[in-house]
Amino acid sequence: MRPLNPSSSTPQIHHHVFDSGNQAGERGTRLVMVITALMMVVEIVAGWWFNSMALLADGWHMSSHAVAIGLSAFAYAMARRHARDHRFAFGTWKIEILGGFASALFLLGVAAWMVIGSVERILDPKPIHYREAIIVAILGLAVNVACALILGRAHDHGHEHHHGHGEGGHHHDLNLRSAYLHVIADAATSVLAIAALAGGMVFGWAWMDPVMGFAGAILVAVWAKGLLRDSSRVLLDAEMNHPLVDEIREAIATQPEWGKETQIIDLHVWRVGKGSYACILALASPNPGLTVQSVRQCLSIHEEIVHLTVEIH
């Protein structure tokens, strides 16, 4: 193996910085957690008082989301607290991803609970005070829409911040996305609850309540599956299919001064932050013009590579 320049081969550790995008996400998530918890109490009390299983189910469903959104807020706080902790070799970004993964599991649990609740309503239907329950359900929907706007604004703030640093569209705050999905799932179940209550009040269609419960469960499960897939891919470093990998291969192959004999013998790329990647690259070539410095210069156009280790054989 050709000797490496010590200054070029030394690993560059880039700690995760808790930037303004993260701060906006944390503030928005905390606010939404408080609002969701308050509305949860209102819906559960109203559901019990008006004997509305649909409203009660929506309230308990919202309680699980309040816990999950709280988990997202906790993930932000932990990432911020340990942002400068040198024990985290590539920063604390994956704490946020872990929060998103846990929230996805919560969503799957919510979907299962909705199915169980719907079955119970089929087996044991009860009279409902439709008018009062619909008013509370509409209030719950309004709260969910407000929370979605809060988190959407936080997402836009983070997107503008990272785009301004040249990272383009290759980053996603999966922790913020998980909180947003919980709010959207709440809004969807509120809509379904309103539809079921309206159908029961106007047409006497009591069967709509459990049917809407099943439909909501399917919708929530689909969202959870997507979030679980994306967050687990990051946690397991399963991103060698990312476009950046092909761009690195192409950059190496299209350098005429290195000769056609230059080959990539080992390549590892994984994400260490929103729009930030680490790369280990090993090349084999008889061309003495191929140096660690020239490889670094070749790949310097990819600003998303924040940690690059190069070996030349």
C-alpha cells in the first residue's frame, strides 16, 4: 500500500451542530406536545360524558400521539445536550432518527389499538350524544390542523437553513417528520370520527363508526411503515443505494490523468447528519499521479461529504 500523507489520512471528526433548523423543530415539537396533551384531556372527558366511543377512541388515540411527540421533543433535547460529546464519533444526529423510529413503532401500536376499538364497537354498540360529540371532534380537528401548520413551518425553516448551506434536497429531519405524521394521523382520525358521528346522527348509520375506525387504522399503519422503513435504513447505515455513491464512482472513473487502471476496491458511504455523509474510499492504481490529495480535490465538489478517509494501494 502506498504511504499516505499523515495530514491527509487523519480522520476528520465532525460533530453534529444543533443548528437553527433543529431548534425550530424542537420548539415546534414542544408546543405541539402541550397542545395535543390538552386536547387529549378534552376529548377523553367529552367522550366519557357524552357516551361517544368514537370521540373517546379519538381522545385515547391522541394520548398515544402526545407521548410519541413528547418522545420526539426528548430526542431533540438529548441531541442538543450531547452535541459536543466526543463519545459520539459522528455527532448525535442519530438520536433524532432513533426518536423517529420509536415514534413509528408507536404509530403501529395506535393502528392496532384502533382495530381493537373498532371490533369492540361492533360487538358492544352504545347510544351516542352525536351533536355534542361532533362539536368536540371538530374542535379536535382544528387543533390538529393548527399543530400541522406549526410543524410545517418548522420544517420549512430547517429546509431553508440547510439549502442555504449547499446541501440541496438530500436531507430529511425524520424526527420532525415523525411528529408531523402523528399530527396528520390525528387529523385523519378526527375527520373519520366526524364523518362517523355525522352519518350516525343524520342517517342512523351506526356501522360507520367501526368502519371508519378500520379505515383510519389502515391509513396510520401505511404512514408508520414508511417512517419505519426510512428511519431504520439510516440507523442500519443501509444507504449504499444513495445517488451520492454513484456520483463518487463516476467522479473517480472520469479522471483521465489517473488512467483506466485505477479501480475502486472498497467504498463505504453512510449518513452522519441531515445532508451530511462520511466516506471510506480505497483505490488501486499503478499511476504515481494518483495521490490522496488529488482524490480529496476530486471529491471536494461534494460538500455533503464531511468526513473522507482515502487509501491508495
